[in-house]
Amino acid sequence: MSVSRFCRVTSQLLGRFRQVAAALACLIPVVSNAVATPCSSSNVTIARISAPTFYIDTRSPGLYGTYIEYKLTNTGASDIADLWVKLEGFSGTLMSLGTHEDGISHVGRLQPGAANSKYVYFYLKGIDPGNGAMPTQSHNVALYTAKPSLGSFFCADTFSYTEIVDTIDANANKVTSVSFSPNPPELGGSLTITVLGDTGTVGGDGIIAMSPAVLSS
């Protein structure tokens, strides 16, 4: 067979292959993880422990980040051998993962019972929504039974924020001391940081939201 004839035959086969692949793709439904398997039906509960309102401070230097916390509880009868958590499916344009946050946390084994609950933390950043009604900002807390890049999806729940609030400028809110132990810290060891301060009078909805980091990057 000549080179030109071979090329024409190969081109025809590739064209037919693409047609078949396209037809198969049309038959495969695309299903959202959160809709497909909610964690309430998979013997796992996910509870948001951090504040339901996302706080920022637009005054210089600009504090637009905060850590959020979720509690995972295995309500079934068997261990989940190797659990991973990924924040994904962000909707809206006002909230996203922090600059150096990959949105993945490796929990490991999750045993049954509330006493064996595990906690995960992620760093998010927000944008001042300005005046007017803020559109709801949502994301999925998705659980995987192996590294998420391997596609081992288990279940997911959706969480939302309806407010991004600029904090008030009050001199009564201040830090009075910061200490850490051990001093000096050891490479690879644990470090406990203790921050003391005063809040003044807590008004509004009575929420005090604290985060160990608040810069957006």
C-alpha cells in the first residue's frame, strides 16, 4: 500500500472513531457529585463548625481570608479506611480557595461514632460584595475513599454563605499578648500559639469569629 493510500485509510478510521466516541458521550449522563450521593445517605454527617457568616475587613492592609472548619462523623457500623475531603464546585464569584490552599485534606481512617469524629480546615478568601443583595455563595464538601485525583468519589454535601460582612472598626477589639510553646520551636514538632485579647461589647447577632490567618495571600 502506498503512503498516500495508508494516510487516507487511517484518516477515515479516525473519523469514524470520533463519531462513535461522540455518540457514546451523548449517552453518558453528567451527574453532579453533590446531587448524585449526599452524605446523609452514606452514613456520614458533615457539620460546619465555623461561623455561618464570612467576615472581611476592607481597611488597609485588607483582611479577606479566613479558615473554615467542618466536622465529619461516621454514623455507620464500619470503618471508612482512608477518607479524603475536597472542597469543590464553587458557585458565585465572591468566594474561592485561598491563594495557597489546594482544597484537599487527608483524614485517613474514620471510625464509627461521634467520639471518633474528625475535623478538617480550609482557607477561603472573599470579596467585598458592595451594596445591595449578595448572591448566595456555595461549595461542595466532597468525600473520597482515596486521593481525589483517582476519582474515588464517596459522597458530598453543599454548604452556602448568604453574607460577606465587613467588620466594624472598634478600638475595643484588640490583641494584648501572643506567646508560643515550646520556645524555641523544634523543626517538625508541634507548636502551640496562644493569643489573648479583648472583644469589648459583642453586639449584633452575638457571633465571634476567629481565624489564625486572615490575609488573602
